[in-house]
Amino acid sequence: MANVDDVVRIWSSGGGAPAERLSRYAQALVAEGPVAAYHVLDDDEEDRAILSLYRVDRPRATIEDLHQVPPLALSGYHQMLHDLARAGLGPEPTGH
């Protein structure tokens, strides 16, 4: 299972955002559930993972708010999940 530091290290390897900001995203993702070996997420699970990242920037956002955001505006959050997947990691499916 990956911890916040592991996630930040993966995201930092791509350059860009400062480690402090990446740490806030990593903390939000890990708080939503474990980050472990990559598994394909269903749409609801992916939405929850994206929402956890989006709430770093918009703390009061709901899933309904997320669905109103243009896809291009969410591309950075999707890229963060993609970067984890490339490293063989991702949010654990909830198995609901």
C-alpha cells in the first residue's frame, strides 16, 4: 500500500506543481481510501477519486458540482490518476 509520500514522489517525477501542493492532493486521495496496486475503477469510484482531488481546490464541491465542470477543466485531476496508474498504483476499488 502506498502512503502520501509515495504518491507525492510519483507525481513529483513529472515536474510541475510544488511538493507541498502535491502533498495536499495526495492526502486528500489517501483520506478517501487506500492507494495500492492498480485496479480498474468503475465510473462511480473514479468520480469519487477525482472529487477528492477536486476538493483540494474547491472544498465544498459535491459530486453534482463535479458533473457540471467541463471535462477539460478536470483533465489535470485525471492526469494525476493516470500518473499513478503508470506507476502501478491507484485508489482501491470500494467493492460496493
